[in-house]
Amino acid sequence: MAVFEALTPAERAGQLRNPEGAVGLAVAEWLNETNRAGNARIVALLGVGPGSHVLEIGFGNGRTVPDVIAQAAEVHYTGLDFSPTMVEEATRFNAALVAAGCASFHLGSAERMPFADASFDRVFSTGVAHFWADPVGPLAEVRRVLRPSGVSLMGCLQPRAAPDFARLEYGVHLHDATAWDTAYRAAGFAGVDIATVEFEQAGPDGASIRRYGFLLTARA
């Protein structure tokens, strides 16, 4: 917490978008604690079945990977992140799952994913989509790599009561529900279910703050 509190809003946004070095590792640990309930909710809503192939965009330090794999038998997890620090840390933490062939971690961007068409049954992310300047491109890639009837589930911030780092000048792009619906349709999805979620989050000083986000669910 002390590390995150010491950062400026611009630095917070930068480390949340692309965690780097020792500071990035500390911020990732803070995120695990503050987003624990939200992460568990999204994992549960994925509806992962036996043999499912699951892609997470922006996996951070990879602490939720065992929870995803534990949802059903023979689940294969793939992670994509453009932070070398996070790829290294997630691979280290999940070394046993990697060695068993259950998980793999890849360095790359959502705008150009290194995966074949129709590779995944589920694609999800938490706290990533609000960093996309133009979400249509990444969402089109999500649509491309999803199998028929596959599901995409994304959790992101919304404009209401946004934290101090969630500003356009810091690279955070907050959209309303109409804008998200338009982006999903432009990306090739027939539609998206948009739910508002309320959650408590610890601020930089440790005090509890009520935040609002979107849970975006779309089917290929």
C-alpha cells in the first residue's frame, strides 16, 4: 500500500497499465488484495467447463490462474500481457502449472494477439479494457480468437466516481454503456450485456472508497 500511496496519479495509471520492476510487483500485489472479490466474481461467471481453453488478457502477476484452472477438469489457461515483469512473475508463480502443460504466459498486445482464429472458449480481463484508446481493435481480436458460442467477459471502470488516476491524460479511457455497446457491435459481436457493479476499494491512504465499474459480457 505504501508504494502505491507514494505514486502520483500519472504513475499509478502507468504502473496499473504496464507494471514494471519492483514497483510494478508491489502494485500487482496491492491489486490482488483490493480486487480479490471482483476477480473471484469474474472467474465464477466464466462458466468454465471440462476441457475449456481460457484466455486472460492482462493477467498481472498470475495469482488467479489456479482458480481458473480449478473450475473444471483439463482446463487450459493462456495469458497475454505486454509487461515483461508480469510475464516473468506469473510464470514463476505458476511454474508447476506451466510444467504440467496447464498454463502458458505470452508477451504481447490485445491489438494483435499471437493466437489462431477460434482458439478459446472463454476470454476475460479485469481492469484492462479502460486502457484501450480505441476498444474496437482489441474487441475484434477477442471476437476472432473466440470459438463459436464462446464468451467474452470484461470488467472495467466506468466514469462514475472514477479514481484520480483514471484520466484521459494518463492513458485511461472511460466509456459509458452506449459507447461500449457500439464498440462491441463494430467489433463483430451481435451485442453485449452491460451490468453496473459497485465495489469497495482501498484508496492510496487505506481508506475504503466506493467505486463503480462495468461487467461486459458478449457471446461470439
